[in-house]
Amino acid sequence: MTDHWKHFICAICLWLVAAITTHAQWAWPGYQARLVLDEKNQTVPTVALSFCFGGQVRADGKDIRVVSVTGLPVKSQTMYVDPTGLSHLAFAPIPGMRRYYVYFNNPAEANPPPEKWEPASGLVLETRRPPGKAYYADTLDAAKDLFQRGEEVLGKMFVPTMFFGSSPFNAEGEIVSYVKGFLTITEEGEYSFATSSTDSSFALVDGKLVCQSPGAHGWTGEAHFRGNVTLTKGTHVVEYYHVQRPHPMTCVLVWKPPKAPNYQAIPVTAFTPVGAVKIVGFEKTSVPFAADFDVTRVGDVLRGDTQATVYQFKARSWGQEKPTAFTWDFGDGTKGTGDTVEHAYFGWWTATVQLTVAKGNVADKFTRSVRILPAEGSMDEDKLLPQVAGIVKGYSARDLEPKSVAALIQFLKGARLNDVFVHVIEQQMNSPQGIPKEKLDEYVPLLADAYLDSSQFAKALQRYDEMIANNPSGPDVRRARLRAAECCIHLRRFDEAMQRHKTLLQGVKPDEILTPVERGFAKDRIQAALRQGKFPGARQLLEEFVLKNPGVLEDDFVFMLRGKSSFGENKWEAAATDFEFIEKLEPRSNYIPEALFLTGQCYAALQKKAEATRAFERVVNRYGNSPFAESARKELTK
């Protein structure tokens, strides 16, 4: 061949490539977005892709199309779609072709999806919610029937092994799962399979039932339910059904290959491989760039029954142009700016996070669900706690949702960060837009508690009185009255506190009064908590005790217990006034010597030398024969 012809053929090839590329620039009209994929391994029969479509795909997934670089449809399956969560796709790659496109975001798509196709390699798990309450199976046919009738698909994806201690879809109870995989057998011979599960499980190889653990039962464990099958070299299909009652998904299929001494987990390498793809582009018809973001769990702090979880969000953009502005909506009413931000969530729930990227008047949005799971203990909590406080202090100009505030205040109280919460709400109250009435009703009780816990007694009293005035017959008014009286004690308005106690007593019904045995049991629990150093718990038990039997407000022992719980938490001002109130309530109380001594210690801790000296001197001079007199003398010599 002459050089002339070589150049001509090269020119033709270049023209064809350009024509194909031009055709593939946007081969599917009506679709507003697409992913550009490169397949890594072109020798596998199945390729898998997991991607968050950012809220830009139909819930039924019927506007997702996998297309070759030449614009031709590719055999594929939309395994599971979560518009703002992780969706899973699989397709059959064309031999020799590396570049593919996934078109999506076409609300008007009316054509049916491509012809039905099933993955021909790997291991696929699908979990459904069966109808009715028949959530166990005594036979294989019953398990198949439950699965077929389960219209609610909870998830479908490739998994590495047949070993499940929980559902990868976070599905629990009354679920039925089906696993199908392709085993590559390299050693011919007799294989033994065994199933262990909570409730019903059935295992098939090449359509033949090999082992089963039917019915409703607890975790079986070990290899009690087993069966043998002879396998030749090559590929064999393994299927597994599991029907679960209201518990976490727990099921295992193990095997014992020829010559193996024991049963073992079926290794990942035993299943035919599934190819992976690399996302090399994310394009949209309407904007010169496409928004996307990564989310990373930084760590968590658990305090009481509530946790704070910190996430890092990192913006990404695809396209030749780069956005210059990044705005975040974290799904709990708070906002943020910047290409990389950190945010703290409180409690366990699912947040919908939205990123908006912009350049001038052009903007694009991407939405993703973030499921906050129970604490993992992934880092030093004491190190993370100041980070949480710093993030929360940034909420001052933002509009917190009441549902988030409840979890926030519960966490902050357990973490002793009430000053942070007070800062947040005070900033909002002083902002130009203020707080809407419906949210103020949510905030006031929480704010009053925060003021009380941080020893801002005058502000707390003001908020509790607001609650009492606004809803005098509300379900929480008795607690508000009790805490308002406590504020009066801490403000040394003892007579007013006693009057408020009388108001509480007037509303007591006879059937609400505890018996002497119940009262003694409650006091024993409180004292036990104090001895164990569980001071917040002791305080909570004491408050519940008083609310159930307000008559104990006339008992000096109650205020001794409350003072000791505050003393244990180093709340010196609150403890001192509770101890001082004992003498006002009962001038001949047997607890006065101890109360005076502890009062002196509180004032010493507050560096109020004169008040501490007076308290210790009263113990020595007036109660010189008490067990606390000698300790008071030692304190005075300091």
C-alpha cells in the first residue's frame, strides 16, 4: 500500500471517529443529563455501576438508558433506584468497546425500558417487603411465593459474599431476600453446602434444592442444615432465599469443597467477576457544569441517648467551566457556604442535603440523602466535642428546625454545652427576622432548661413563667412550675419559692400520691445514683419523684438530695442555694450541719471567701458536736 492510500485511510478513520463522537455528543433527545463511563475490564460479561443521581431521575428509574459510544442501546438493568440515594445499574458490555453513556433526567419519557436482561456474573442480592403478615416459610415454594408477591423492593445490588449479619439496605423485619450468583468451579467433585439463619432459608445449586432451614426459629448457627451436590468444572448457578421475621437480617451460606476439612465462607473469588467502570464525565444540556459532592463521616460523640455526628462535604463539578460559588442546605434548616464544609447532625435520621454551585447567573443543584447511623466510635470523642461546639456556634444566623433543636438540646445538655445552645437561640431571637411563633413555642421550653442548666436563673425563671402564662393547663406546666420554683430558690427568693410549692400542692389528685413504700423505693434509687456518681441521672430521678408526689416538697431531705446532685456536677451556685433553703424550710432540720458544711465548700469553689468562712464558722460555733465540725475547722485553717 502506498503512502498516499495510507494517509487516505487514516483520514477516513479520523472522519469516522469524529462523526461517531459528534453523533454521541447528545444522541438521545429529551434527556437532560448523562454520565460518561470508561469500562476498565473488557473481558467480563457484566459491568456494575453505583451512583447518586442527585434527585434528577424518576423514582421508577424508567428514564435511565445505557448507550454505547456510537449511540446504540446497551442491554442493561436498573437494579435499584433511589432518586437522592445510591442507585445501582448493571449492563452487558460490547466486546472491544470501552466508552459508554448513561442518559437520565427525562420526565417525559414514555417508551418502555430496553429489553429485559439479567446479569450473567457476580452475586446479586434483592430484598423485598412481602404482603401481609406471613413472614416465614415452611417450604421453598412458600418462600418463592412471598418473594414474587413482594412488590416493595427495598434494594437490589451486587454483594461480595453470602455472609449477612445485617441487611446492606438497612432493612429489618418482615422481609424476604433472594440471592443469585454464578460460581466458578475449578475442582470437580462433591461439595457440601450448609445454611444458618434466623428464620427460613433455602439454598439451590443449578435449580436443585441442596439444603434448607425452614420455618420460624432463632439463629441456628453451625452447619446443622446441610446437603451435598456433585459439581463439574465450569460455571454453576447458586440461589438462596431467606425469609425474616421482625429482626435484623441474619443468614449465611457456607460450603465445604472437596478435601476441605471444615465448612468455610464461600470466597469472593469463587464467583465470576463483575466489571467496574470509571466515571469520567457528568454532563448536562442546560449548564456548562454539573454539580456533585462527596460526603465523609468524620466522627461521632455520644452523650446520653443522643449523638452528634460530624460529616465533611466536598463539592465537585464536572465540565469545562468551573463554578465560583458553593451553597449548602444541610436538610435540618441550616445552611453553609464553601467548596468544603463540615456539619454536625444530632440523633439518628436521614437528612436530604442539597448543593448549589453557581457562576454568575448560571447555577446547578445536586441533592443527596445522608443517613445518620448509630455512633461508630471512630475517633476520640473529647477531641471531636470542641469541633461540634464550634460548628453549632455557626448556627446563630440560621433557621434551625424544631425537630433538630430537640435532639440538639438533648445532646448539648448531656455534653454540658448549654452555653452553646443559649448562644444559638439568643442570636436568633435578636436577629432582624426573629423567630416565628410556631417555632418559638418549641424553643422556649428548651431555652429555659438551658438557662437553668447553665445557672442563668433569672432568664430561666422568665421563660418558665412565659410557659405557665401561655398554657396554664398544658401537659408540661407542672414541670415548668417546679423548675420556676427552683429558680426562685437559686435566686434566694425563698418565700416566693415556698408559695410556688403550695401552688403545685393544690393541684395534686389523691390517686397521684405515692405510698410510703413507693416513696422509700424512689429515694433509695436516687441515693444509689448519687453514690455511683451518676449525678444527672439522680437529678432526673428526683424530679420525676417530686412530680409524681409534690407533697415531698415539704421534706428537707428532697433538697438535700437535689443539692448533692448539683454539687456532684460542680454547679456550686445551685447547690449552695438548695442547701441554704433547707434551713428556711425546716429550721430544726437534722441536715443543717452537713448542708452548711457543703455550702461552705460551694462558696470556696466559687472563690467567695467571706461566704465560705461564714458557713464554716456556723458549723463550728453552732453545731460543734456534729460530725462536720472538725472538717469545718480544717477548712477554716486553710
